[in-house]
Amino acid sequence: MRFIPVILFLLLAVLSLSLCEPRAKARSRADPLPVARPVPFNFPGKGLWNLIPSFSDLVRKVVPGAGEIFFLSKNVLAGTPSKVVSYYVNKVCGIASYWNVLKPNYAPQEADLHWELYSDNSVVSAPLKDPSPFIESKGFNPDLNITILVTGWESLVSDKLGEDVIDSMRKAYRQRETENLIVFDAGRFVNSLYRWATLNALWVGEVLGNALVHLSKKVNNPRIHLIGHSVGATIVGVAGRRYHGSTGEYISRITGLDPAMPCLDASIGLRKGDATFVDVIHTNSGVLGKREPIGDADFYPNGPVALPPGCLNVVCAHFRAVSYYVESVQPGSEDNFLAIRCGSIDEYNTKKCSGKRIPMGYSTPSYVRGTYYLETNAKSPYGQNSV
Ligand SMILES: *[C@@H]1O[C@H](CO)[C@@H](O)[C@H](O)[C@H]1NC(C)=O
């Protein structure tokens, strides 16, 4: 019953958008990074509509939040083709930003943002601005490289999901002990609405980028690998650009795990050039995740599909990229996912492509370029080359 308003809103959204869809400003690659501002953008004319209090109140009440978009994608529209889910989610975002009625529940301050260093038995938390607590802690090994995981919005959708992503990554890296693992649970700070998360992803990404500049000054071996899931991929992309803007150097590697698509301004999303090497794993193509190739190397397990084998809904699919990556981190599983470079899934399926098989995930070599295809199992272990 609680979805009746949401459905009403969807109809309303589509109707109004078909009358007057706001045009997104195309921004070319060469344009400078937009200035971050954690405020909703203004659209001329929306003021008029806000004069009708009953209307904006209605919209405010029924616009779904991130959790509801997830829930909606998962349950209410189960059985609906994923293209339809994607279409509606995007319409909701479009209309929501058009009316400018979505105010953040909680506007983060830079001082609120923290990241955490995970080591054997301890977790050290530090303000994003100042990584010295990490560097001074026993858990930090200055001789090792640094991997930083940035989560998207999962932790606000369900504590369980957020914990799963962080926990599984932490366990996998612990078996390896070749990197310092730092987690920035951005989901805690990009809460409230997805559209709002978009605007704040830019701001949070710039704060992170500046923090990386500080961090790299304090360690001798600043080989940094950023991993972003979902909206986290947008955040690390922005951070990589900011880092380059400030230092003239590049972050060594950025891995995007099913980078988020809906509601996000494509011009701020992760793309090649944000780091020396950008690799991407797509598992919910065209719905909650991006479909088009954006990195130096883009991996399409099972092709550009909305649902990988073993997933019945798009939420499961959106998290599969994390599961694949985590599996590849485990020692001995580096080559579980071997992929072949190919122009399209059809060519792959008809065995038109040959060439060297490249590991997807942790061990992807930084020289690979192009789109890669492979198949996966429906259940763990997902890699078909696992022993
Ligand atoms: C750090 O990363 C570089 C580049 O991938 C690698 O060559 C080096 O062995 C790594 N260092 C350690 C201590 O693992």
C-alpha cells in the first residue's frame, strides 16, 4: 500500500516531463571541473511551481529516497523489464531535480567526513582532512601500497548491504596483507535522496581528492588504488581529477565496480584519464549501473546484461561487481575470471575473438585497453576458472 503514492508520483513525473523536460547541459571533456557546491541547482521557472504549496508538498512527500528506489527496483517492479525500471528511476530523478523540492535530510560538513584504516585487529578512524592518525597508527605499514574503498549509497539502504561490501573487502585484503586498506563509507554522507547524492558526489569527491593530496605528501610510496562502488565510482573519479589538478600527478589506479548510472550527471562520472589506469566491471548494465564503456578497460561478465546468472533483481546485480572483485582479491583466485578482448558480446558468443585471456579484478594488468567479455557462475565461486 505504501507504494501507491510512489506509483502516482511516477505517473505524474512522466506526464510533467513529457510536457517540459529540462535539458541537461552538455559539458565537454575539456571543460574545467565544475565548482563543487553542496546545494541543489536552480532551474528558472521552478519558483512558480513552488508557489503552489499543495503541489510541492505532495511531491516532497511522495518522491522516493535512495532506499525506496532500491526497494522499488527490487520488489514492486519485479518481473518488469529492467529497461522499464531504469526509465522510471531516471524519470523520478529528472523530475525531482527539476522541481528542486528535494532537500537533503542531512547536509554533511567537511568536518563530519571520516575514513577508516582497517588492519588486523583494529580500525582507526581519521577526519578525511587529516590522515595523520593513520600514518601514526600501528596498523599502517608505510612500506605497503594503499587501497581505498569508497562505497556508494548501500549503507543507507540497508546496514547489512553496506557491511557486506566493507566486510567482504576487508576479509579478502586481510588474507593478502600486501596493502593498507582504507575505507571511506561515503554512503553515510550521501544519504537522503539519490539525486541529492549526485550533487554531493561532486562535493564529497573533491574533498576526497584534496585529502589524497595530503595523504600522498605524508607517505613515501604514494601508490594509491581507489575502488569505488556505485555512486562511490563517481566520487573516486572526481577525486582522481582533483588530485591531478592539484599535483599534476595521477592516482595509480581506479577501479569502478558497476559505476552508478541513474540520476548522475554523466559529465562528473568516472572515466578514463581519472587515473593512470581505470578499469571497470559492469554487472547491472543500463539500470543501476552504466552500460557504456568508460574506462581504459571495461569488463562485461556475461555481456552488457541487467541480470547476471544467479540474480533475480537489479539490486543483486548491482552488488555482483563487488562479489566478483572480492573473489579475485583472495590469494590463489587472481585468475578466476579470465576475459577476452572483443568488440561485442555477439562476437564473443560466436567465438570470433581470440587473443590473450586477461584476469578481471585485482590482478588486471594496467596495460590492458578495450572491452572484455567472460562468463561467470551463478554461485560462488563465480569465476569459471576457479580451481
Ligand atoms: C606497490 O605497487 C606497485 C605497482 O603496482 C608494485 O610494483 C609494488 O610491488 C607494490 N609494492 C608492494 C610492497 O606491494
